[in-house]
Amino acid sequence: MARLLDIPIAKKIITRNIIHFILLAVVLPGLLIACAGQQPAQNPAGTSTQNPPVPQLTEATHGIVDTTGTVPQSLLTQLRTRSDDVQAHGYQIAVVFFNDLASDPHQFATTVFNNNGIGFKDTNNGVLFVLYLQKQGKDGHAPWLTYITGGGISGALPDTLMDDYAQTTFVPARAQGQWQNGLLAFYDKVSTAERDPSVAQEWQTTHPKPATNANSSDTNSNLDPVSMGIIVMIVVVGWLVISAIIAVRRRENFFYTAMRLLGRVLLVLVLLSRNSGRGSSRGGSGGGSGPWGGGGSSPSSGGDV
């Protein structure tokens, strides 16, 4: 008689565990994605497997930031002097140095541009040079250079003109091991064209505008959500299986075991996030009182060499 009474109870327990299983499978992916999004990069200069954190350009940096600590001070001083002169004429040209990164260099540079609002809000006339010192450029020589232009400066600095300047100044100097001189020459050409609209007008009369192609970073970025989804599903399945095994061995309620295991994992992620946050806050921007950018933005214009 007791066994007959146990059958309905067992069915209720099984049904309840199945409902808990489904609820956890629905809720956990969102929790994991939220936790993953909060994980800051640990290396302020970046590596081939890890993106660097986006630095903050401040008044103290003059728009020039070396996150690597390896760029000669003489070059940084020359760039800051040029940056102050350009800003005095109503424009902004920033330069940021990283070691490497894991994702698309052009898209990451665009994020640096927009997060710092390079250029002035009313004219949107900023320019950003990002150099990845340990990443080989398209010709096999390091560093990789990405240049981003604001949405309001495309008339004075069309992509074709910027590419020509990069190919005739920075690229040959880099091939000879003199990328620093090439960067200064590229900077000077861009700043001159930025102030004088006739330079771009003359360029466009002698160089027909090519057909526009979608930036390659768009196709690369489409892979990220797919990869993230696969990783999340693997983690969810692994977590549920482990929880089920532990619950059976310890004769515990499945929901209780799964939530306890999840709590421990989230605690570890929070501790790691705090530790890495302290590490990344020490690098990069060089400090300063207020933001340097004036509120500009870019639709990802520019190029890479």
C-alpha cells in the first residue's frame, strides 16, 4: 500500500524537477551573457587573444595615448605638440598605441573613436590613428595602422585621399623600419588637408571615386554572436548535466543543487572581474582632469594598412 502512495509523489517530484530544469535552461544563457559582457580585459595594451580596454582620452593626454609604455617619449611629445596646434585650428587628431587585439582592428578603432567623441560635436571633424605595435600590417611589416575619420570631415578627407597619404608616407617608412617618421609625415599631410578644403577638391578632380564596398569588419563581426551562442549552449548543457549528476549522487533536489552550483560560479566570476578591473585601471590613459574629445562620431570611415 505504501508503495502505491509513493508513485504519485515520485511523479510530482519528477515533474517539478523537469519544470525547474526548463526554467534554468531559459534563464541561465542571459545570466552568462551578462556576466561575460562585464568582464574587462586584463591587459591594457591588448594581446592577440584579448582585446584591450578602450582608453579614455583626457585633456592631460592631449589626445595622444600610449597604453604599451614602449613608445619613445620624444615621439609622444612631437605628437602632442601637433595635436595642440591642430586643436587650436578647430580640429582634433588623436593617436592611440596598443600592442595587439583579438578582434577586427578597424571596428575596435571605431569604438575608441566614438567612445571618446573625437572631433567637435557640431562639425564632427575628428581623426584617429590607432597603431597596433605587435600586429603586422597588410604588407607584413609591423605596426598595423588603422585610421578613422569623423562623419563631418569626409569631404576634406575622403578615404581615397587618406589611403594615398598612408601609402606614400607611412607604409614605405614602415618597410624601412622607420614607422615613427612615417607616422609623423602621415599626420602632417592629414592635418594640412583637414585645414585646406582645396587639397581634397584637387584630389577628387584627378582621382575618380571608386565604388563603395562594405567594410570587411561587418562580415567578421557577424561571427561573434554565433560563436557566443554556441559557447553559451555548451556551458548551459555542461552545467545542467553536472548539476544532475551531483543531485543524484547526493540525493538532493535538482533545482537546489543547480542553483547552488550556479551561485558558486557567479561568485568566482565576480571576484575575477574585480581583480581584472583593478589591473586594467592602472594602464592606458595617463590621467587627466576632463575628457579630451568634443563629442564627434564616426560611421567607421577610414582604412587600414
